[in-house]
Amino acid sequence: MDESPGWAAIDDALRPLYGDTSPLHFGTLHKWSMGGPDPLDGISVYPRTEPVPHWHCVSYGMSELYTKDSQVPDESGWGFEFTFRVARDPGEEMPPAWALNLLQNLGRYVFASGNRFGPGHHMNANGPLRADHEDSEIRAVAFVADPELGEIATPHGRVEFLQVVGLASEEYEALRQWNADRMMEVLAPHLPLFVTDVDRRSLMSLPDVARAVEDGSARDGSSGGLLYVSRADWERGPGATTLRIGALQARAIADSLQSRLPFGRELILEADTTRLTFRPGEAFAVEEPFEDVLDVHVPPAALDDLRAALRPVAGSTAVPSLPGLTVEIVPTAIKDRYGNETGEVVG
């Protein structure tokens, strides 16, 4: 009897692509299940020359490799394994260590937070994907179904191969203001198999990409209705409410309001212990339906005033068209991808 049927299922999925080629495999000595720091038991890497030279990295460990322990019968573990395609110089014999570390970091985030990833999800890396490339524009990631591997059935349930794709900051901002799936469709002709090249420049400089994004966001608005923020709390008094927003996310919130509320869609700001929701409404209202939950109804005529108050500069601004509402912007300490403060402060 196979002692690792989940592992064998991943190997079987890779065989049609790579035959009996032995990958470069990077195993974990001190596994997460044994109290170690790395959630992935291993990462297999295949060198590719087509359609562009790249390394194809595939994780082992986000699904149930050995026994069925979860209570979800039709899904193995978290329901996916990571893949990552990284640009390769033809003469390279070993994949870049930063790419393997990135997959471990993403896995660590899922295991520690309980938040899973899926196609259409995205996140800001708070710095270059390759830490020693400070001038790199590739500072965010999106997730797509691996275009060659898709999804498989295993003895422990289904597993999707979820590919990590590096994005330039400008592309990421465009994605947030529009739709992740459609944005990736626009980028796809310029990114064969969604290979990540940390040395490339933003594709927003290409006329066809810029035009598609501009037309699409104007037509569709934003599909992203939830922002995770460092600060979103409030103080209420008789006839007055003060919203406290972190300076780092202020501009992104203002942009998201413009791409959500005029289309009849709410925008939710999720902080560690609070949830602040801006809702489109015919009349201004502030409601607190539950503890640590606040709803602000914003009429169309007040949207510009509200957005103007959301500037990344510390201070308080009364919103004239929303009587009694004040927006206070508070300084935000910048953190790196590991959650450590860098010493830089916005606001």
C-alpha cells in the first residue's frame, strides 16, 4: 500500500508533462507537522525552454500527502498545491532560492492565518518579490490555475494547482480597480504561461493593455469589495462620528470607493478587530449593527468629498456633505513581507 498517495497523485499529474524526467527536488528537514518552520514537505523544480526559458516549481504539502486528516471528504488539505514559473537564464543549472522561499512563505501564511488562496486572489508583497532586487517593479502576486496542470482528483480529495504570478505595482493597482480574472486575461498574451520575470517592466506602458484596463474598469467597476487594512476604527458621539484610517491604505481606499459605490457595490475595510463598510445610499446614515462593525451610507453627491478626505497625510478632515462625519488619517508603520516593521512610516 502506498504510504504517500497524495504525493503519488501529484507525481502522476506531472508525468504527462515531464515523463520520467527526474526533477530537482528540495525537501524540508524540519517539517511544520513536526514543529518546524516550513509547511511544504518539498518543492520539485523542472527546467523548461518553451515557450520561454523558465523554472517550473511545484509544491508538496498544501494538500494531504500521506493520510486523510481533514473533515472535508472531497478536498485534500487546503485544496491546492502551489506552482510558480520563474524566468531562467538558459545556462542556469539551479533555480533561484528566493522563489522556493516565496512558496514556503505563502504556505506559512495560509497555515498560520487559516486564509486560503484561490484563482483570482491577489496580494501586495510589501516589497520586491526578490528581496535583493530593490529596483524591481514586481512587488505583488496574483493567483491563477496553472495553465498546464489544472485540477486533479486524489485519494484524499481534489487538488488544484494554483500558480503564483508576479505583478508590477502598477499592474496590481489596475487589477484592484477592475477585475482580477479579466486583468490576467489582458496580461496573458504578454506573459507566456504566466512566467514571472522580476526584471521586466510594467505592462501598463503598452497601449493595448492600458486601453483594455481603462475601458474595462470604466465599464465594470471593481470586483474587489474587501480590503484588508492596518487601521479602520471609529469614535462616535451625539451626532458625530470620526473614522480613523491608516495613511498607508488611504489612497487605495479612495480609489476603491470610486470603482465600487457608483456601480451600486459596497466596500468593506477589514482590520484585525473591526469591520467598516461604505455602502451606496440615497441618504447619509451611520449605523452600528454589531459591536466593532460600522456601516456608512454614502449618497452619490458626497462621494468626491469623502474621497478628498482620504489623503495619505496625517490629520483630521470634516466631510462637508456628510454632516458630523470626520475622517482622521493616522500614520502607518511600513512592514516587510514577514510582518516586521522597516522603520519607514507613511503619514
